[in-house]
Amino acid sequence: MHSIHARVLTAMAVAAVPLALPAAAWAAPAEPAVAWTPYQATLNPVTANHVTGSGKAMIQLSGNTAKITVTASGLVGGASPHAMHIHVDGAGACPTPSEAKSHNGHSSTNVADAMKDYGMIGTSLTTSGDSTAKSALAVTRFPAGSSVNYSRTIEVSDDVAANLKSGKAVLVVHGIDYNSNGKYDNVLGASELDKTLPAEATDPALCGAFTASQMTSMPNGAADTGDGATQGGSGTDNGMIAGGGAAVLIGVGAGTWALRRRSSVTR
């Protein structure tokens, strides 16, 4: 009897051993780390527009979440805003000098001239709020001044994500100073996007196609500022058009930007 009792106790003790193992041995498997795919672009000047600036951009993409960083310099200074977009569904290329056309008697490249190269707007790199094509020229929410140090995490569309993966996504920084007078004026005539705006305010300045990258962070360490950006200048749009007045986006149609001017900004 004592022998049977001893065997029962031994069996119970053996069965209890796993319960005494460290808790870590019984923990649920850890969730796999989020996979981020990096893409980078070198932003070269659209030389036909008398631009000499330069810049770099990086996107880390996971699903539809994109961590975007842009640094640029040599742009129009002061309070001049620079609309920035990821363009898609084009040839995945930037315009060449040979594509320049005559605008108000001057050889330059406007948005329409380069549309076949870089395509339509997929994402607006605004500093806050909406970042879709609807904010294509929400000038109070774009970087301003001669240099840009932008960083933001946003959600992009399936189309933008697909264009990044296929090598067809292009970053374009707009706003030029063709006649080097430090402001946007009518030297190239009116913008083809809205006749109340000077072409200088919307013409492409810097351009670069995104390619898959082995890098995981921006060269020279652009800081992550979260849901926003930092930039040179005052960050306002009061100097966008020579002689006063500002441009505000009020709607976007297929292939067009609808803008209006107003003398004061209430955003």
C-alpha cells in the first residue's frame, strides 16, 4: 500500500514539473516586427526653370503607412510656399531641358509640360491635416522658404503604394524664381492651373523618382518631427504672389487644380 501511494505521489510530482518552469517558456509567440520597405529619391533641379537647388527624399513604407522625409535647399526664399507632391501613374521620370516650351516668350517647363513624365498628384506633402490630392495647393500647409526639412508619417492610397513598388512614384517640389527677383511674379505669365496665379508659383523646381533603397534612414540625419514639418521662412503664404494676395485650394478635378485668391488667410 505504501508502495502504491509513493508511486502516485511521484507521478504527481513529475506532472507538476512543467508548472514550475519559468513563465517565459510558456509565453505566447511575439508578434512579428513591422516590415518597412525604404525608397529614396535624389531631387535634382528642373534647370529649364532656372533652378539650381537640390534635395533628397526618403519613404519607409509598411502597407499604406508611409514615413516621409524631405530635405531641400536653394529654393525661393522669404514666405514663398513650396507645394510638394508624390506624383504617380506617369512614366516615373522627371522633365528634361529639351521638353521646355515657350511661356510668355521664355523657355521653361510648366506642370502640364511635365505631366507625361511624372504623372498626376497622388499625395500632397502637407505639414498637417489632409494629405490627399484634394490639398494639392493648400499653401498654408506646405513648407515655405529657401530650405525644407520635412518629416511626417501619413497614410497613402493603394495607387501611391503600388507606384512606389513599381518605380513610378516621383517627388516634385513646386515654386520657382525664373527671373531671380526673390518672389513669384508674372515673368512666365499666368499659371495654366489658375489664371489668377503666376506660373512661377506652380512650376516644378525640384524633381526625383523614387527607387528601392538599402538605407533605413535619411542621409545626414533629417530629424523626425512627427505630424508636421520645419522649414525656412515664416511658414505663411502671404508672399506667394507678387503684389499681395494668396492662393487657396478649393477643389480638385481629374487633372486640374481649382484655386482662388483671397487677401487674408483664416486657416
